[in-house]
Amino acid sequence: MSESMKIVIPMAGYGTRLRPHTWSRPKQLVTLAEKSALAHVLDMFSTLPDPDNVEYIFIIGYLGEKVKEYMDEHYPDFNVRYVVQEEMKGQSHAIYLAKEYLSGPMLMVFADTLIETDLSFLADEEADAVAWVKPVPDPRRFGVTELGDDGWVTRLIEKPRDVDNNLAVVGFYYFRDSEALIDAIEKQIERGQQLHDEYYLADAINIMLDEQGSRMRTQKINIWLDAGTPEAVLETNRYLLEHGYDNSEQAARRMGVQVIPPVYVHPEAVVEASVLGPYTAVEAGCEVRGSVIQNSILEKEAVVKHSILKSSLVGQHARVGGEARAVNVGDHSELNL
């Protein structure tokens, strides 16, 4: 059997941009279009050449025990190792903590990054590394790849000052030899190469390119989704509902319920005398009565009564009633009932 693919997913951050939901669980467990953001991330690996020969390495921290509970419940057959990052010292530091488990080929993906890509090409990949990129109008908020005349990556640049190079790195990488990456990270840490007190992966990759002679190429994608902020979660939910998660036909069979596609309504949700959609997801155990809900996500066992909601996130077991508004309500909260 060939050496297993290691998939490293750093997820130790506090998720501050997604509060109040991340007070009670990591952002990877926030739900959109039927399942958690983490489940959507794991779906991306279904096209690997040998998807059954995979080891997952989760770099956890804040509320990390909830990630383990989730995986034990929903993915009990997955081979998962957990490494705790107690101090937020950056991407390279997170990977370095897992060095004892890394050998052979490796993928690294950020846990709030969702892309559409077919990974079957990795069976014949000859480059030492691959960076997935997407052309963007203004790359100055991102990292970018700089390409030489031969088309190979010469270096990665964090937050470039100009917009001439618009190939933004999306946070998805392949390394043919994970131990070569660890060697580069060791050099990075020894040299103290940091930005804002964090060790960025781009610096380690540049060491691989400049000093190890590694050859990296880019892989372009068209779809790059994010689940790191309330606005991004709603935008990603809209995309997913438009691309495979819409069950409007079944939802519209409920008596007294008007559905404006696309929507997702879990079969175990209770909906009465309400208008749902467009772009609304109602998860398991929810109760919706006498309400109008648009462009919103109601997480597990949320209750909404006699309310008009638009562009809202309602957390697990939260209860909302009355008035027309946009809300961002965390788990187990109550609002105007």
C-alpha cells in the first residue's frame, strides 16, 4: 500500500469574527446548507486518488474537544489525530506541532475555506508542491503567487502592495514531501521570520523555493467560499443552496407553508403558517410558526415565532420572536419572546 495522504487542518483560532456563535463552539461547527462548515471541508477530499488511505491531523485549540466529539459522532471511521496549539503563533507553528505525524504527501487546508476542485490529478502530480489560486480583482488583502517566465512559482507574497498580480492563494496546498516542509519551517522558526508575532506559511514555502530547490506550481479554481464571518457564512449558504442543497420541492409540500426557492428544510423541522426563502436553511428540530424568513440560517432546534427575519443567523436552541429585523443570535439565546 502506498503511503497515506496526510491532511492537516489548522483550526485552533478563537473565531472572533463569527461571535456570538463561537462563544459556545468552534467556527468549523457552525451550520450552513444542511451540515457543518467542517463537513463541507471534508467533502472536498472525496476526489482524492485513494480517499480511503488518508490520515487527518486536526490542529485544535479553543473548544477543541467539541471538534473531537463531532468527529466521533459523525465520522467514527475516519483516521484522525488531534494536536493542541495552545498559543496562536501562526500557520507554520501549527503544522510544526504535528511534525511527528508527518511523512510523505500532505495537503493543508484552512478550516473555513471551501473550494471546488478535483483532486484526482494528484495521482500523477510531479511538482514538489501545488498552491491553489483564484484570480481576484484586488489581491492586496490576500497572499499571492509570483510566477517566473517558465510558469513555476518563484515566491509567495503576503498582502502585496500593488494589484498587478491577481492570483490570490486560497489556503489550500499540496506538498509531495511533508518532511521537506517541516525542515523549512524549522529554519523559519530558528530565524524568527514572523509577521505580527505569527509564523506565516508563505515564509516557509519561500524557504523551500529559494533554498531547497522545490518546484511549486499553481492550480486555478473558480469557486472559493469562506465561512469566517456572518456575512460570508450567509453568502456561502446561498451558493450551496443553489448548487445541490435545495430541497424546495419537498419543503413546499407542507400545508400552509410558502417556499421561495432555493431553501433547505430538514425533514424533522416543524414549519407552520410561514414563508421561507429565498436562500434559507432550517435545520433539524427547528420550530418556525407564523414567520417570514429570508436569506437566513436557523441552526439545530432554533425556534422562531411571529417574526420577520432577513439576513440572519439564529444559533442552536435559540428562540426569536416579534418584529422585522436582521439578527445574529448565538446558541441558547432568547430575543423578544
